[in-house]
Amino acid sequence: MARITAGVATSHVPAIGAAFDHGRTGEADWQPIFAGYEWVKAWEAQEKPDVVILCYNDHASAMMLDVVPTFALGCAEEYQPADEGWGARPVPTVYGHVELAAHIAEQLVLDEFDITIMNHMDVDHGCTVPLSLMFGQVEQWPCKVIPLAVNVTQFPTPSGNRCWMLGEAIAHAVESFPEDLNVQIWGTGGMSHQLQGPRAGLINPEFDNAFLDKLIDRTDELRQITRLEYLRESGTEGIELIMWLIMRAALGEQVEQLQRFYHVPASNTAVGHVVLRPVASGVTAQAAE
């Protein structure tokens, strides 16, 4: 059967994609950030996932503000990089796993999640920047991708606890898929940042690092963080961290941390990254470099 073998979380800062695409990764401002992802690139080359379920948020690229689904699951065969106003990123087409996506959609409905099914959807930096960070510059992404777009841009947004329940339901769906697949689930977005208003440029390392700490074995506390707390402590865009909870919940009760990275700043935000393995998988963690 299919199995979720790991969870990955990362920020999806659009400026990272621009630095990547324009060959600026070695510049002084960017080199420490990209160096923080060297470990995971080597690790992913060894892990060779068949499918990645990638939780991200659309930035009004595929879904305008007249239609705002809370959770939108990509069920298409392919997804083109979105033009976010300055041309599409020069990255490969994202290819989906239609059979697994359809199975997940059906199982989510049976588990009483009224999921929105997307049979066409361009994917923006929220999806493609994490792929670049994990796999580097490639002619084709080395795995299939099932994008899961979460509304964190327009009220009402889902609660952290609802995202946690969705992660559990996704895990149940994957486990019941009969094909033998190595599946990873990624949570993207964050960490603390605010792009506008009097607090533009806000970064809260204390909140971010506490979130990373609790992601291992104090997840009950993370599930109870309210939208107001995210706004107050981590800025208007910090609520993107609820997508990390989908990833974490899908891994089960116990996890081991394989890698952790945190850096300030990247553009006008903090960058966080973590790799987790379900303990139940029986695989011993490799020491992070």
C-alpha cells in the first residue's frame, strides 16, 4: 500500500525563487539561505519519493477572490507554473498523480471534508519555490505532485485544529491506496512575516523557534493557536504556518527530526525548514549535518 514516509516544511518566499532563477544563490545575502537546503537536496536524492502532497496557498494566481475554497485539492494531470505578473518561473511543469489524488478526494469526502476538486490549476511560487529548494535546477521534477491549496488569504480561514484534522484524514486516505508508493507530505509558507501596514517587515524569531520546538512533541499547543494570535505574534502572513500542521498531523503521533534550519532574514521574512520522519516507519534517523 502507499505510505507517508516523511514530512517536510519550508517557507516559500517568492524572492527565493527569483534569486534561484537569476543565478544569485551564491551572493552574500542569499548564500546562507541556500546553504541551509543543501542537506535536504542530498537527502531527497536518496529518498526518491514517488509522490509529494504539497500544501501551499495560492496567491490569487489560480483562484481569484471571487472564488475562495477553504481547501482545494489538485486532481489534474499537470499544472503549469503561474504568471504572477512578471512571467512564469522558468521551472518544469508540475505533473500530478491523478489516481492517488482522486482516491484522496473520495476518502476526504467520506471523512466529512467537503473538499474542492481542481481539475485545472496553475501553481505559483507557493508550490514551485519549495520544489526548487528540495530538488534544485532540474529539467523535470523527479516525482509526481498533488497540490493542496489552503485559504490563508481571505477570512474566514481554517483553524489550526481543522488543518490538523485534515492531515489525519489525508494519512488515512494514503494508507488505504493499494499501490505501493513512497509518499511525502510537505507544509509550506511562513514563518513570521508581514508585508504591509505599520508593522511591515515584522519578524518574530522567538515565536518561530517555539513553533519549531513544539512541532515535534507539543503539537496540542500549536493546534490551539488562534488566528488572532498568529496575527499578533507572527504578522499578517504568519498564519501560513497552519499548513505545516497538515503535514505534521499526517505523520502520526511520534516523529523524529532529521533536519532543522532557521534564518533571518530572507527578503523581508524569516525562513524556516524542517524534515520529519514518522517513528512508526521503523527507519532510523540519519544525523543532520
